[in-house]
Amino acid sequence: MSPRLAASSYGSRPAPTAVLVRLSTVSVVLLVAGLGLGRPDVVALAAPFTVALFLAVRRARSARVEAELEISRAEVVEGTALDGTLTIRTTGDLDAVVVDVQVGIGLALRDGVRRRAIAVRGGEEVVVNLGIVAARWGHSAVGPIHVNIVTAGLAFAVAVPDRPTHWLTVLPSVERFRSDASLPYAVTAAGSHRSLVRGDGVDFAGIRPFVFGDRLRRVNWRVSQRTGSLQVVDSFTERASEVVVLIDSAQDVGVSGGVGGTASSLDAAVRAAATVTAHHLRRGDAVRLVDVGTRLRFLRRLTGRRDFVVACNWLLDTRLAEVGEAWVPDRVAALAPPRATVLALTPLLDERMTTLVARLRQRGQPVVVVDTLPPDAVPRQLDVYEALARRMWMMERERTVALLVESGCPVVPWTTTGALDRALRELSVAALAPRAAAR
Amino acid sequence: MSSTRGPVLDGIRARLRAYSSRRYAFLLGLAVLHLGLMVAAGWLVAGQIGANPIRVLVIGLLGAVAAFVIASPGSAGALVFIVGCGFFYLMLTALETSIGADDRMPHPFQVLGLAAALFLVHALDGLREILPPNASIDPTVLTRWLRRVAEALVPGLGIGGLLVVLPTASGGGTFWLVGAVALLLAVGLPVLVLRPRPWAGPDDPTS
């Protein structure tokens, strides 16, 4: 059972409202005037008010209201509904129950309805779903929630204490990403990830001549008979690799429309980081997360599926904030182990990020740049000068991308996870290619 | 470049989406109905607008209070309007009778119409007070409200009609009996409800 974030139970008898005061005052004034002056028409004016007063008091005396407000699950994933309910039990009819739910940025209300008014029949138990949906990753506020109950011809009210604000953790959604591409370098000796290192494994790598030390069960007798010399089946080993995910949070461009809507560059980066982290942790690889935003922030080396929750919680703090230490490319480059594959999630708007990627490539590090700039987040062109500026900006950007590609760093947009898979394959193929060695 | 304050703008957009023109049209309809009832009550109080400056003054005063009631439902404006209508009704009918300009006794339908209009002004004010401007309103709230209004209005008009129509009402025992019982209820019920009850436990949250 999930822990309850907030719950309150409240039972009360109705208390008079201004409507009751008005009914009583009008009745008394008109009746006194009518009786004092001997005017039956004035007493007739008071009659509906007096009847309403009598009925209201009679109804309110029999009413007892219990309201229970419950919000469960302090942690939800983007796009899921929050279990928030208001349960009302009453012995008498309730004319109106007005529920006012306030939510912070990142949460949305179903159909955009913040307030709703319902009526409850006596003896019924009504459960009102508050209709809160987690729209965007982050720490979001739920509440305060006001409940206003009126009964007996609106003449009595039941005061339900307001629920104070609670903080809710909305984890980023993880896209389906399943890549069989092998990472260029294996780091640890064992794992479930197919490495490019040949040895004992399952995946077929090729046929090669027998050398001393090869196991006899690896000899391919059919090929050996055809070639006249002993040939063995070569295979890729299963090992674990290390992945460093660089998140560029220095800028957040584009409109954040929540899950299913438009994504800003930071949304794309966080969701991509969560997706990639989930994939590699599932494969047994180690993952390091580094936030190179306005300031530098990084997380310890993660291994195993359990660390995914740690990664998600860390990713929630990725925002445009002046926290952490100021960074320079060399400092960040030092955080990446030499044989780790680096995934840089960046909109390519910060020159420091481009320098960092170039520095990593100079070290021979396999780097894939995932372009998180949303397609609609390009400079507007209102007049001829802005059109010119936009053209220059786009040319400069294309040049940056071309230089990165030329340096052996694939640049893929984060539109589908398939693009990232292709880029990883490119990296592994590039790692297999012969290279010149300095002598 | 698009704004970097995407989440903020998104929140504002979500709030704007929450404002439905249909809901506002409904509330506007309620306000128009409320105003219409107050105009009807004023018309019934003042009789017909003629050259009499007192009537124009009454209409003007009630109109000002009515505008306040429309602008701020749930305030004391509705109480002032209803009591004011009763006061002006008494004053105008007494004045016309005393100066002999119009020896009129209000028609029973006029009295009952005024009683109904004043009660509906009161009931609509209560409804407009509890309904928030941008809420999703369940139809049962309105049907329940209509039923509550009818439950009070129909017997109330019946009793009022009896008082007005009976020829010996003002001199007979029915008037005094009904009036005394009504006054007893009007004073006694609120006292009964509002009396301090030290023997009752506090209705504090149970958890």
C-alpha cells in the first residue's frame, strides 16, 4: 500500500451562515412592522422568509457531516493521475459542496477545472476525485485545498479545515529505449552488455585461426575441414561499460507543455537522461550524471536498477538555478573516466558546452551529442534585420554541428530514441576502425 | 528565441483554460435574473413611475442598492434591499392613503408578487454567493436549490395569500395568530440555533 501524503477526517454539525441571519432579520422586521401597524399584507411579505427559516433550522438539526480528504502517493511519474479524493458522509442533504483545489506549476487539473460544486443526498457517501494529474517533472505543490459545504437551504455551513500545501515529487517519464548497440569500450570484466572485446561470449564475432589456449569446443570443424587448418568461432564478450550523461541546463528554451505536450530543451534533456540512465542501468552498465548548467553538479557513479530512483530524484533538481560550483570544460572533462562513453544532452547554445565536447573528443573519448533544442524554438523573424540575424545564427549553429561531426562526434536530435541507437552504433563501428598510432 | 519561462507561461495558460465562457455565461444569466427580480420588486413597491418625486427617489435608492447587490453577492446589500423594499412599501402605501391622493389598498397579487420577488432576491443572492466564478457546477446543485426555494415559497405564499385575501384578516384572530406564531418562530429559532451549548463537545478535527 502506498504511503498517504495527506489525510484528514473531520466531523461537524452545521453552523449558521449569513443567509440564516438574513432570513431571521427580514422575518422579524417585517413581522414586527406588520403586527404593529395591523397590516396583514406586510405580514404576508414575511411569510416565505419565516417558512424558509423554519425549514432550514429543522433540516440543519438532523444533519451531521463527515468529510475525509486523502492524497496518497508522494511520488508519481509524469502523466499519471494523483490519487486524491474527498469523501463526504452525511445524515442530511447537502445543498452544495464546493471543492477548490489549487496546484502548483507542473501539476494540472483534469479538464482544467479547479473548482467544482456538487450536491449530496442525505445518507449517501460521495467520493469526489480531485482530478490532479502530474504534467511535468519536478517538485510540485498540491494545495491548499478548500472545501466549503452548505446545507439547509444554504442557511448552514460545515467548516472543513483547509488542507495545507504538500509537496509532491513528479518523476520524469521514461521513453521506450532498447538499444542493442555495443558501447565502444568495456570497463568492467563482467556484465550483460555486449562489448567489442572478443573472448568468451554468446554473440558471434567471426571465424579466426586456432591459437594456443583456445577451447576445443570453440573449434568450427566444418570450416576447419574446408580450409585445411583449425578455425575457431570468435565471440564478443559480455561486459559492462560506463556512460557519462552530461546535461546542459544553462538554458531552457521552448515551451514546456507537460507530458504529451510541447517539450522545452530542459524537458527533453531530463527525459532523455532518465531514459538513457534506465536503459544502461538495466543492462548492468555504470552511469554517471553530470549537470553542467549555470553551475556544476554531479552524482556518484550509479550501478544497478535500484539506483534509477536516485538518478530520477537527482534529475528533479535540474533547473536554472545558481547552485553548485562554477565550471570550466577541463573540470568537467576530469569527471569523465577515460573509457566511458559520453552522452551530451544539450541544445548547443552554450559555447562552453561545445568546447567541452571538443576537449573530450581530443582525449579520444567516445561522445554522442543529443541535440535537445525543440524544433519550434528558433529565433523569430519579424523584420529584415531579424531575418538576417536568424540566418546568421542558423549558419553558425550548422557550422558547430558540422565541426562536431567532423571530430567524430555524432549529433542526433532527441526526437525518437531510434536516432540515439543509430548514433551509438556509429560510435561502436568507429571504435572498430583501424587508426594510426604514433611511434 | 522562445521564452525561457516556459513552465510559468504554461501555468498561466492552464489557468486561463480553466475559465470557461459557458460557466461565465451561466453566472451572468444568474446575475441578470437577480437584477430582473430586484427591478420587479422595485416596480411593485413604487407602483408605477409617474411624476411623483418620492417614487423616483425610491426607485433611485433601490436601484443603487440593487447595483451593489449585483456587484457583490453575499454582502449585506441583499438584506438592505429587502428591508428597504419593505420600508418603502409601508411608507408609500401609508403616504398615499393619508394624503387621499390614491386611496388604494394593495392588490393581493401585488403583495404576493412582491413577497415572491423579495424571497427570490434573497435565495438568488445565497446561490450566487456560494457558486465560485469558474467552477464546474453539477446540475443537482441547481435542482436542489430550486426545490428548497419552492418548498419555502409555495407554503409561504399560501399563508400570505390567506392573510391578504381573508376579508376579516386585519381585524380577526387569524391575522394575530399567524403573526404571533411567525414572530415567535422568527425570534425563537435563531436563538435556539445560536445559543451556547457548553455541554456539547467541541467539533474539532478528529485527526
